[in-house]
Amino acid sequence: MFELIGIPPQALFGQLLLGLINGAFYAVLSLGLALIFGLLNIINFTHGAQYMMGAFVAWLMLRYAGIGYWPSLIVAPVVVAVVGIVIERLLLRRLYHLDHLYGLLLTFGLALIIEGTFRQIYGISGQPYAIPKELSGGYDLGFMFLPTYRAWVVLASLAACLGTWLLIEKTRLGAYLRAGTENATLVRAFGVNVPVMVTLTYGFGVALAAFAGVLAAPIYSVNPLMGSNLIIVVFAVVVIGGMGSILGSVITGYALGLIEGLTKVFYPEASSTVIFIIMAIVLLIKPAGLFGRAT
Amino acid sequence: MRLYWIALAVAAVAAVFAPTVLYPVFLMKALCFALFACAFNLLLGYVGLLSFGHAAFFGFAAYATGHAAKVWGWNPEFAVLAGTAVATGLGLAFGALAIRRQGIYFAMITLALAQMVYFFSLQAPFTHGEDGIQAIPRGELFGLFDLRNTETMYFFVLAVFAGGLWLIWRTVHSPFGQVLKAIRENEQRAVSLGYKVDHYKLTAFVMSAALSGLAGSVKALVFQLASLTDVHWHTSGEVVLMTLLGGMGTVLGPVVGAFLVVTVQNYFATFGAWVTIIQGVIFVVVVLLFRRGIVGELNALWLRLRRRSVPAATTPPAAARPGVEPAAHEPPPRKRRVGEGS
């Protein structure tokens, strides 16, 4: 086998694939965050906990109701979205007239409650979730081994991102949403029910997080803390990309995942900090973020 | 004004005799976190900047102090200074980056930078990873006071706390502090008046980081331990909670909040994740029901009572008074900012 700059290709492509998968999660999560921020002006700190809830709902359904992976992929996001909608209606709604930071503080508190509750019930050790048999196994590509499930994760997240993009850019509902992001009062004056739209947007953003959680369940073990460390990295991704454009947050997510994977190959010590370092550099050069608008 | 001096005297007497009633280590822990929360409040309550990464200054200063005292054998005063200096440097770097964005982005950037410090602490050899720096010697302060004696240690912590609080009080009530409040109320206006807003923000950030570092350094000596818990984002969240619960934008609020949160931690320490759940509930309740915090609400109540007893003509309008929200039937002039109300 040949070698690339002293690195065996299996290791290189293996890490790149891992990076791509991390990037897939970054993209879906930061997409949800950007959607919610656009209309609600709230940074949803509960996003990581909701991602974790998605994985847990899938696991619970399999364990106690025998409902498998494929139905979970739809049902779990819906369940978590309903919980999210209740949160928006009962709690978040009361804060829209205040400084946005209160929304951050409230959702931070909610994240602590959700994570604490799951930790209290299920402990911090991970629960295994088997890969569905249709997606087990893999392909030998010659230069590397490609597990089917990992390929599926990348494809599914790409599909979710593309679907969201089409929904927002090409449909009437999406047009309302974009208009609402620009000027909610004016859209309301035209007779669009903005409060319902806000609720649905929050639900949709949360559902995306839960969808990522179900995708992650067979790869990472399902545990109550799986979301909290991830969400901080996603915050950095959002700062780097800027929350101005949907495509921007998707591209930034994938690109940073790949960069992280490459760092694991060439300088593993920095792999957990490289995204934060990139964030610092971006802040120095282009404070509004790569795709952001100056505010 | 006389009331303040009486209250201060009572507090001083209570602080001196407290270790005879309460467990001294608990008091020292609460005092360290109180100073930490006050330092944090300087930024949130008086400049309106919400940092979600203050654990980095607190925890990394603890590591620096521990390393200086244990490996280099420095005296406690120099070890604490070393920790504070490291936190100051870190604060300068992080502050310069973070003030380039405002509001929610500021919070996310500080959180991300602090997470970087966490990962660094996890990997760097001198922090000893999961074990942390253990058995940090307390040593003798100025070569005179033996800090291994718990009582002496308590008075050292008390002195540091009082000094830190005094410094914050002086800063807030100085012309510099007035400019900070002006930035909190209306940043554009402050810019248009010719203030170099970024300089003021950065100075406040560095001060806040340095005092947080001081608190962390002393904490490392109290527990003789510097660990990953101190740099974790959870600690950053706790200091936000202390300030919010006690009352941001009040000098004493964070102290009250810190004592309450540390008490909750001590009582529920053996109940697993319950501490986290309770902290989350407090966050939600405070944000929804009393955003001014305990001290802020008491202040407002006190002013309302006094206004009733004094003829109306001599009192300024409610909106102009500290700690008083405009009455509910008046339309709010604009969105209320975090930390407003003092």
C-alpha cells in the first residue's frame, strides 16, 4: 500500500470519514440553531439536551415498545418537538419582550433540568443501541473500509439539510419565515399568524436536533451527557459561520468536521481545540463570521 | 448613609464570629465563590456583558497557584499573585477577542474559549488530567502566618474577599464605573459621546478576569486542590446562577447568591444529579419570576416602602430610581437590558 505524507491511507481516510460524520452532526445542529435564532432571536441552549433526548427516545422505544430504528427516525423527532413546543408556549413566549440573554439563561436552566433528570434515572454510563441490520456491514473501497451506517449518516444529514433549505427557499411557508426573520411586525400586519409560525419554527429546529440524536444513537452510546459537550462546539461553529445564511451554516459544519478529522491525523493533541482556535482566528479577521452579516 | 455603616459593622462582626458557629471550610468555599460571583457581576451587572466562560479564569488560576506552590515551592502570597497574573493575561486575550461581538455571540464566544482552556487542562501534563493538582501546600503567609491553621486560613480568605469587594465597590462608584453603566444602558450613545467603548469593556473584562483568578487561587489553597471541575463549563454556569439569583447589578447580590448556591451544593452533594436539577429549576424560576434577584427585589421593596412614608414631591420618578421598574401599566420605553435596574 502506498503512503501519503507518511500517513497510511486507511488512517487518513478513516479519520476523514469520522470528521465528515462529526461535520454532519455539526451541520444539522447549527442549522436548527440558526433557524430558531433567525425568528425567535434566542440561542437555544437546550439544543444539546434535545439532541440527547432524540437518542434516548429512540432507545426507550426500542427497549420498552420494541419499536425499531426506522419508525424512531420519524417518531423520536416528533416527540421531542412536541416537548419543545410546550416549552416554547409555556416558558419562552414570556421572554420575547426582554433582552435576548434571558432566553439564553432560561434555555440553559432547562438544559440542566433535562440532563440532570436523565442522569438521575439512567446514570452516566452509555446505553448501547444496535445498528439496524439493513445498514450493518460495509463496503471495501480498496483504499479504505466504509461502514454502511456511517455512509447512511452522512447521506441522511445531507438530505435533512437539503430538505430544510428547499423548504425555506422554495416554498410559500419558507417565504413567510424569511420575511418574519426580517421584520415580524410587518409580516403580522399582512395577516400571517406569526406566533404560530414562531412555535412551529422552534418545534422544527428542535426536531432537527432530535433527528441528529437518533442518527447518533448507534454510533455513540446513548448517554445523558452526549449533548452538552457537542453543543459548545456547535456554538463555535455558529460563531465561525455566522447565523446569516442557512447554506453557510451547513457548509461551515461539514468543513469544520473535516478539518477536525485532518487534525486528528496530523496533530492529534490539538484535535479537540482546533475548532476553537479557528473561531479565534475568524473573530480577528472577520468578526461577523464567514457567512454572517455585520450587526 | 448611617444605616449602611451599621449594616457593615454587623456584617464584620458576623464574619469574625461565623467560624465558631459554622463549618469554616464551608465558609471559606462560600467566600471564594462570593468573590468569584462579584467579579463576574462586575461584567454582567455593570457592563451588561454575559460571559459564559468565567470558569476558565477561576480554574486556570487555581492550577497556576497550585503549580507555583507545590512544584516551585513559592510562598502562598506569591502563588496567589501568580494565579491572579495568569488569569489577568488570559482575560486580556479572551476579552480582546470576545468584545468584537455583542450580546448572544459574546456569551457563545466566551463559552467556546473557556472550553478550549478545559481541553488544554485535560491534556497538559502539569495539570495532571483527571487527578488535578492535589495536596497543594498552604504554606506560611509572608513567612509569618501559618495557613495550615484553619482559623488563620479563614481570616486570610476573609481579608482577600473584603479587599476584592471593596475594589469592586470603588470601581462601580467611580467615574469609570459610571461610564460602564452608560455602556450597559446604551452603547451607541456612549460611542457618540466620544467614549472609547471597547477600551472600557476590555478593562472591565480584564478586571473581572483578574478578580475571578484571585478567587480561584485562594480556593486552590483552601481545598489544597486544583481540578478539572473548576475549569468546566458547569462552574461557569454556577457563577451565572449565583449572580442571577442574588441580583445582578447589585454589589451584595452575588454574595447572597453564592452563599445560597454553595449551601444547596453541600446539602444535596450526596444525591447525585439532584444538584444539577435544582440549579436548573432556580435558573428557570428566577428568569421567569424575579429577574432582579433576591437583593434587587428587596431593594425595590425597601424603596417602595420608603416612598410611601415620604411625601411624594421629594421622591424622584420611579423609572429614574435605582432598582425600580416602571409600573406595569406604563408602556415600557424599550427592551430591558440584562443587568439593568441598579
